[in-house]
Amino acid sequence: MSQTYSALSSPKDAKPRTFYIDNLRTFLTFIVIIHHCMYTLAAGWFPLPPYPNSDEAFAYIYLCFAGANQAYFMSLFFFLAGLFVHRSLDRKGTGVFLLDRALRLLVPIIFVYLLFSPLSYYLCVIAGRVPGVPADTPGADIWGIYFSAYRVDHTWFLHNLFIFSLTFAGFYRIPAIRRALTSPPPKTDPLTHVSTFLLFLACVGVLFAVTFPFRIAFPIGVWIPSLGQLAYLLGYILSFSAGIASQQRKIIDRIPMNANRWLLPAMAIIFGALFGFRGYMALSGSYPLTEGGANWQAAVDVLLESAFLVFTSAFFVTFFRRYANKEPSAWWKRVNEASYTVYLIQQIVILPATLIVYYIPVHPIVLWIISSAISVPVVWLLAMAIKLIPKIDRIL
């Protein structure tokens, strides 16, 4: 057995260490927070409009940063969720599993909808930053306006994850699928660098073949409440499924320990190709991303984005597996445990932070850095305080 594989393996009577998964989730949550800080300034986050004094440089930086994040980070969240859904369903049974999913995914949505989002809206109104709603509007009227205008925003992830979990629980009752997922993997030999690269290329091919026809009808920008952007929906489904398959076949454990060394330059090359292509198309005016269609420009864009999703996700998984798989300190463990709560309550912190920086006369990039520097520690400290509430772990 090769050293790269045995270094990750555990004795048969021990569970494999997965500290790096917790650290990776925390890192992705951090990216989500700073992503939404930039999104709020560049595009506006309900009910705030975009920052009025933006420029083309900030718009292009937003296009690259937000576009890169959107291409991979939520899909990677679904992949990580898929890694453990089969084990959780097996351990708890269908009834308890679905009850647990409802408590941890649906109940928090209700809290966001009835508490955190209305408070965010109220703060924006009294700050005079909601178009058409005067700052002196009575509180009761503000609540009524909010509920008439609200649309599901960042909680779409929870809706989808619940639907995916519910669907998986249904399929898992089919004997053939249950046998396939519970039987030992047919092969557990370590993968070589070449076979790992070919595996990732195959994933890119499958993702492109499934996503491109869907993007023809539903290009980037088509938003459905509770589901998010339809352009990425099939990618989320495939990522969740890939997590389930990877766990069953021990794929992550079989990837060479130092694969991140060539995954990083591969990710950088694909990033340059993707956003170089998008920049060229934007300047030529020949292919707006929001129009879709069965044309070569759309096909190239989807192919490059599929490659970026696969190779970037693979890089972060292998990087964290190699360098962040140590048992955390007591403090960092609390930081990791608060990540889910951070995702839920982020709006109540990001919008007030944006309201603060609105009044600083500097470039939007600097405003984004300042709002991120405020939002990240504040939202984590607030989430850690919420986690101290007795019995709150049942839903958070």
C-alpha cells in the first residue's frame, strides 16, 4: 500500500479523521460572508439597492470574484453534505433522519423569515436606504411592507438540501440502491496522479453534458424562490450525488496526498481562461451570460465553468485534507460549530455593516474590505453567542 494512501487510512476499528471537513465548511462560510458583502455593494441585497458610486473597475472585480465563487462554493457545500447523508440515514433510520432534517433545515428558515430578515429590513428602512419607504414609516407598516415584498434569499440552500435529503431517503428504500451503497466498494486501491486527473476530467464531461442543455432554457440570472438560480440547480444535484458516491467508494481517501500541488495551477489556468473569455465576450458584446441559447459561446462558458467547479473543489478538499486535518483547539472547535448559524444569520450583520460603510467616501473596493472586516468577526461572535442557548443544538 502506498504511503499517500496509508497516511489517510485508519485502523479497521477506528473512524477516519475528518477534522478537515469541518475546517473546510468554516472556510467556505467565510467566503460566503465576504461574497455577500461584495454582492450587497455591487448588486444590492434586499432591501438595499446597489452602492450608487460604483465604477467599471469594481464591476469587473465583482464579476470575477462573485462569478468564481458562484461557480463552485455552493456546489462544494452540497458535495460535503452528500458525504455524510448516507451514513446519517443508516444510523438514524428514515423517520428520525427526516425529522432531524426538518428540524435542522426547515425550522431555521422560519426563524430567518420571521425574525432576522424583518429586523434587517427594519434597520435599512430607519436608515433611509429603502427606495420608496420613508425612514419615518411606522414600525407596524414596515413589517407589513416587508412581508408583502419578501422573497426567499440565502435560505434557498436549506430548501434544496432538504429536498435532496428527502429524495435520497426515498431512493434509499429501493433494495438495489441500498445494496449498492452499503456493500464494500469493489476497489479501494490508491489512485495515481494520472487516474485522478482523468477522473476529474470525466466529472467535467458529465457536468457539462448535463448542465449545458439546461442552461439553454435557464441561463444565469433565472431565479426561483426556494430553489435559487436554476442555471446551477443540476450542478447542485450532481455535487450532492457525487458526495454520496465518493463516500461509498472512498474516493477522497484514494486521491494522492499531494494532488493539490498540480490542482492549484490547474485551477488558476481555468480561472484565467474562464474570466478572460467572459471579459472578451463582454467587451465584444456578442454573448451576454444572461441570454443563454444553443451557441458556441454558451457552450465554451459552461465547459470552462464546469472545469473550474471540479478542479477548484478538488483543490480545496485535497488542500484541507493535507494541511487542516488536525484536532482543533477548544476555541476553533466553537468557531467550526458556529458556521451553520453564521450562514443563517449573516443578513442581520452584513446589511448594517454595509449601511455603516455607505457614508465613507472611499473606493467601493475599500468599502468591501471594511464591511467584510466588520461582518466576519461580528457574525461569528453573534452565532457563537446564539449557540450558548440551551437545547439550540437540536436545530443549529
